[in-house]
Amino acid sequence: MELNKSLIIFPRYQRHRSFECHLLSKARIGLALMEHLINACNLLGHGLAEAARIAGCIPAYRMNYFSFEQLIHKLGCDMFETFE
């Protein structure tokens, strides 16, 4: 049986900032999803129900970074091999 490992990362570039990555609460996940939902007006209920459903079942992290070197060091090189 194959497991579906889902994860959402909300990256945020911030100049001269140290790397930070923290788990969001379900309420903050829903808010972040709604902030990034560009076509909400095209969805039933403006996407609120779907954002709440996703927030309830998929963990999400807010990640602040300044450079790709931080990402490679903190997250590991394997993640970036597909971009080479």
C-alpha cells in the first residue's frame, strides 16, 4: 500500500533574514490558502469550504528564507536535484 504524503509549504523570501520554518495551525493554514487563492470568485462559496477541508487534513509550514543556500543547507540537496 502506497502512502500519500502531502505537505504544503508557504515560502516567503525576506532579505537579510535567518531561515525559519514552522508548522501552522489549521486556522492559519486556511487563512494562508485563502490569501493565495486567486480564482476564488470562480469557486463554489469562493473556495472557503475547500480551503477548510484542505487545512483540516494536510499539514502546512510557513518558511522564511533569504537565499537558496539556506534552503539547500536546511532542507537537503535532494530536493533541488530536479532543478539542475
